[in-house]
Amino acid sequence: MAAAHLLAASASSSSTAAFRPPLRLRSPTHTPHLRLNRTGRRPFPVVRAAETDAKDAKPKAPEKAPAAGGSSFNQLLGIKGAKQETDIWKIRLQLTKPVTWPPLVWGVLCGAAASGNFHWTVEDVAKSIVCMIMSGPCLTGYTQTINDWYDRDIDAINEPYRPIPSGAISENEVITQIWVLLLAGLGLGALLDVWAGHDFPIVFYLAVGGSLLSYIYSAPPLKLKQNGWIGNFALGASYISLPWWAGQALFGTLTPDIVVLTTLYSIAGLGIAIVNDFKSIEGDRALGLQSLPVAFGMETAKWICVGAIDITQLSVAGYLLSTGKLYYALVLLGLTIPQVVFQFQYFLKDPVKYDVKYQASAQPFFVLGLLVTALATSH
């Protein structure tokens, strides 16, 4: 559930000063540039690109700041083109990137559907809503916040206007948010196990596992996102497999075929995660992070991305067909076709310029395919 957005976008960084444990604060070696934001807070020290240890690159922060009068809607969703805000609660919400919650929420729904035991009763609906809150706002919010914390120096290059590198929110406020979201998510996981009468607290342990995966994805020394393959697969698993498992474990029992199918879908999640790497290619290259666009170049990485998504769905359709689920397999194939169309229309033309349009147009068909697969396995 590291993901807890579904529970959820990657070899080693050449900058050791850039990544510090979130709970131990140290004075920087050199005096960083401090600015007071418009609220009067003393913000997080902005470490500029020239202060990193990158030996062969001295990148210049590009002119990427959003135009005056940026979108308030984008700010609340935590996506590009956001309005610069001073309201601390809006900034906190932006850090959790609400736009990433729906896949996790949908994963819980798919797991509940796949269990075959979900009923439209007040109790079952209430359980599923609590599980969605655990997976989305709490644990995905934790994942996104801690990822932004450890990416603050990369963001100072790629997106210097984001809340942490711009100083819109202070260091202590970020750390507090990380802990509150983590503990809230784990607490809800334990509550769901008690509510469901589980002898073994499986939902709680899935939440713990997802949270740990989120941490090692973003934080040193492992920092899985430094390796494009491992990091993106871990991200795909946490956004697809873990919330599905939580929803199914809440209402039923995990089965081997579900574990296989959701793990396979995590390969598609790897492809989806790559989409977000293209916009960070400049900062990743400067700090030595081997995302797939950095390692293979943009052209090759584009095809790896769409290949992982499309081949996975075709493989799942083949599996459903082999198990006698002809109509489900045909529906899944039908949902894959518009995704391929949008890949050629947007993503393959320019993955940086059209990333938002591509995700908004293609991903709804992908998540509907997840539900089709879940319904197929429940019958």
C-alpha cells in the first residue's frame, strides 16, 4: 500500500548530502539560501543545483515556474500548472497528490469484487470506504509526501516551484505530515482486521509492507527508484497489487491465481510509472538516477513504457480466454484498443508535453480493465 495511488511513477545518487533521514535533522555543511515565504514561515533550506555533488553536471533551473494565475484545481490535485498557494492546508493536500489516489481506491474495489463476498450492505460499504481511505489519502498521501521529501533536490532542478524546494512549507511541517499519514494508515489497517474478525491481521501487515516498500523506494540506502526497472516495478506493485490484496483479504481469501494476475498487472504498472519519469529526466540525469528515460533515452523508453502496458493486458486477456472466460477476455481486448490509440495520439508523439492528456484519456480504460479482470476471477 505504499502506495497505498492503487497502494501507486526510479544507479546510485551522486549526492549524499541531498538525502537525509527524515527524523534526524543536521545543519548543512554550507549555509543554504533561505527565504521567508509569504506566510512568514522559515522554509526548508533550498539546496540549489550548484550545491549538489554532481561532478559532471551543473544544471540550471529551467524556466518551469507556472504562470501567474496558475490553476487552483491543479494545485489541489497536486499536478503540473498548479497555482502558488500560501494556505498551509492546501499545500499539505498538494503534497499528497490526490490525483494519485483513484488507482488505489479502485484497487480496493477490484479486490472486493474479486473476493465474491462483497454485498451492498451498509457494513460492507462502510468497510470498503475505510479501506479506500487507508489506501488512498493516508498511505498514498504518505508515499507521495515522503517521495517529495527525498526528491527535494531533484525538484529544485525540475520543478523549483513545488512546495518543498520553494519553501512554501517548512521542514518540520513536512516531517509531521509524513508521520501523521503513516500512523493513520496503519491504525485503519488494524481497525479493519478487528472489524472483519480476522485471526491473522492480514490487512495491517499489508499496510506495513506497503509502507516499508514506499520508504525504501524513496529513501537511501536502498532507494529503489534509483534503478528504473526495480523501482518502477515496485511502484506498480504497490499501486495495483497491494490495494487489490487488501480489498480481497478484507472480504474473502487471497488465491494463487489472484496473486499471479495482480503481479502480472504490476508489469503494466511499471509502464505507467515510466510515464512520470520523462518530466524528471533533467534532474535525474544531473543527480545520477538511472530512470529508464535516462538509461535508454527517451525514444527507447517510450516503447518500453507502452510495451509493458499493452503486452500485460494482452497476456491477461489470453489467460482469461484459457480459463473459459471468453466474454471477459473480449471486453478486456476492447478496452485495450483505445489505450493504444491514445498512445500514438499523445504519448509517443511527446511524452513530456502530453503526459497529462495521455494519462487522462488512456488510464480510465486501463482501470476498467482491472475491474473486468476482477469480476472474471470472482465467477
